[in-house]
Amino acid sequence: MESYTKSIGSCLPALVLLSCVAIAGPKKEAQGEVADAAGLLKVHTFCLDESQFTSQQTGGLKRFLAAANKPKGVFAKLNWTLVEDCTSADAVVTLTMQEHEQTAPAGEHVSDSNLQMETPTMSSQLKLQTISQANMLIANRASGAALYRATGAERENRVSALESPFIKLLKDLKALPH
């Protein structure tokens, strides 16, 4: 009877630890690559480097910025302030955009499959869609050291493509220990 009590007593701490793991849940996988968590948490102001953008992409960026700066926009949720002059920013956010064209039946969303044209008349029922994907690099302005990288999801418009890496950043910032 005494050995039974000892075995229950030795199992009790293991059961308590297992219940803590179950309550905490599995560790969430990072959306992007956090290079310097402490440095990322210190960012309060940022500027944008969109020097790699085409004029069409810059138009999409302007529409994204208008939406992101609204009270319920991604910048409000981020709690960072966008500044025009990079010399006064904590971090520089460098954005790049990759784009490719894909065909799809007119009136339908683009899928990942390659469409084969079977008849000459079918070509008139296809539309060309530009698929955009934004990449983000956040660097400490003073040192130039990378703080964070994220590749956004492929989207059918530039505004949502630009929002995608910022959404990933938000999720990763929430997961970091403060």
C-alpha cells in the first residue's frame, strides 16, 4: 500500500505539468522570421522604403496606406507611427513586390492550376489576372540590423498583398513575450 501511495505521489507532479501544457496549448508557429525580438518590441516609429516599386505598385501602396492609417486599419492595430522622414524613425520597413500574370476563366477567381485551351473560341473567355506578393524587411534604422522578415500571401490585388505581411507581423508581435 505504501509503494502505491509513493507511485501516485511521484506521478502527481507529472500530471500537473501535463495539464499546464494542455492549458497553454501548442506553441504557435511564427508567421515571419523574427531576427531580433527585443529590438522589434522597441519599435514605435517607422518609415517605408518603397524604392523597388514600379509606378503601378506605388499606386497600390498609396491605396494601402490610406486604408492602413484609418482607426481600425493595420497601423492602428500595430500601434506604430508611420513617419515620412527615416532619420526620425526607429525602424525602416523595406517593401518589395513580386508579380506574375495568370489566366483564368472570365468571371472566376484565379486558381493555382494551369488552364489548357482546348478550342480557339475558349481564348476569348479567359482573362489575364495579375497576382501580387509583398515582401517585408524591417531593420533597425540606426544599426541597419534586420529585426523581422515576412513574405506575404499571393493576392489578386496589390492592396491586400501589401496588407498580408503586416498581418503576419501583428500576429508575431502578439506571440512575443513582452
